[in-house]
Amino acid sequence: MMDFRWPPPPDGRPDRFRPPVTRGPQTGRPTLPAPPTEQIATPHGVELEWLLTGEGDPVTVFAHGLGSGIAETRPLGSAVAGRKVFFQFRGHGHSAAPGGVWTYADLARDLRAVADLSGATRALGVSLGAGALCRLLADNPGRFERAVFFLPAVLDTARPAAAQERLTALIEAIDAGDAAAVADVLSMEVPAQVRNSPPVWAFLRQRLDQLMRDGLAGGLASLPAQVAVQDRADLAAVTAKCLVIGSRGDELHPVAVAEQLAEALPDAELHVYDRPGVVWTQRADLRARISTFLNLGPDRNCPNG
């Protein structure tokens, strides 16, 4: 049995993944089990995994980043009022993985289906999810009344080569079953000053276990080189009030993308953090900023676009 630890022990590390032993990642306490999810059928024929929490209005849908999922987006909604809808894009978790090359239009279709089935009037997208949200609003500018774009990674210009290489390395390492290489890539998302802390160890262990168990579909490999929208001018008709959150020094999520997105949206507020890794270093402020924005009452009708 593999006992994954981070950083790896000095005498080497396992090359292949095996089911983890049943104890926590050197923190003195086990990682909490994931809540039960459900499978839903969508109008476009792709079955998706989702989790519903909370009650009442408004209803907010949360869209995760590449290689992430429900577990990573749930903390962002912890203070958001109403019903919250978390889901896995195609190729992630227990969601289906249809054949062919996937595009941001396909991801936008997944997001739109979940929003329609749940009656969501608000949305939050992280990284890849922010790109899907951009594409959805470009095609259906009146679909949401409020939208949050957290760490948008791409708009109408392809990601930098270094970002594409890191994401490609993650997919290839998972496909090869190389747990150590996957852990190396995942750890790069965490600021160095907190990388060896027990909460980060627990996070890395939980995410590693999930990725090595469920994998990532090959259809995701083409996404790092794609753009979310062909022309950012397509966002000029969006009616939603928007919050765009970026971070300086984040290689995977250039601050310029957040700035360009906020400028392209007709009614957008931009907030930029000074350092990367805000989910670790500025978590309380981030949660408060998101919930304050999403918990405000509706100020316009929200047609279905």
C-alpha cells in the first residue's frame, strides 16, 4: 500500500499509484469524506455529476477548474446564501466523457444544462470554469443576473506556453499513473510558504487520491491550447453584474486576462490580489468578497437568453 506523504521521503517515492492506506495525511486527523453526489441526465446527452446544498433563492451554480471539481469549489460558496449547485464538467469525477475533441462551447453546454436544470440565476466560474462561463454568456448574454469569474485563465488569446505545458503534464502524469509527478504539479498551485503545512498536506492527499482514482479524460488534453471566446467584444451584450477576481504572479492565471475580461464586460467590478495562492493566504477575504457580491438582491430581470 502506498502511504503518500508530501514532501516525498528522502529515500525515494513511489512511481505508480496504489490505493491509499486508511489513515490521514500526517495531520493527526483523517480527511473528511466527500458528500454523496448524484448523476443527472442533460438535454445534450452528457450525464454529469452534481451536488446540491442549501435551500431557497437565489440559486447559484459553481463551475470548477481543469483537474479540480466539487471539493475545490465548495469552500468558495460557504457563505453564499440560497441553494448552491456544484458539478463536475465532462471528463472529471463521475461525469461522462464523450468522444471527440472538446471545446469551451462543450463546457458552456455542460454549465448551461446544470444551470437550467437547477434554476440557477447566478454563477461562479474558476479558471476553466470561468472560461466556460465566458463562452456561455457570449452566446446567451442575459442568462444570469450575477456572475463571478475567479482567476480567469483564458479569454480570446491562448494560454502562455508555460501554462499549457503544466496542464498537459498533469494530464499525462495521471494517464501514466505516476502519483509522484501528479503531486509535483499539484503542489505548484500552493504558495511555497504554506506548502508543508498540515492543511496543505491534507488537500494534496485528497486531491491526489481523487485524481488517481477517477482520472481525467483524454478529451481535456486539447483545452489548454484553446480560447474561451473568439472575440472578447462578444461579451459586450452581457447584462449580468459581474465580479472578476485576479491575482498577480499567478502563471496559470495571468492578471492581464482578468483585466481584459473586466474591461470587456459592460458591468464588472475588478479585484486583484497582490500575490498568488489566495485560497490559502486570503481565504476569509475571498469568501467574504464572493458572498457579499452574490448575496445582494436582484436588480434586473434575468431572461433565459
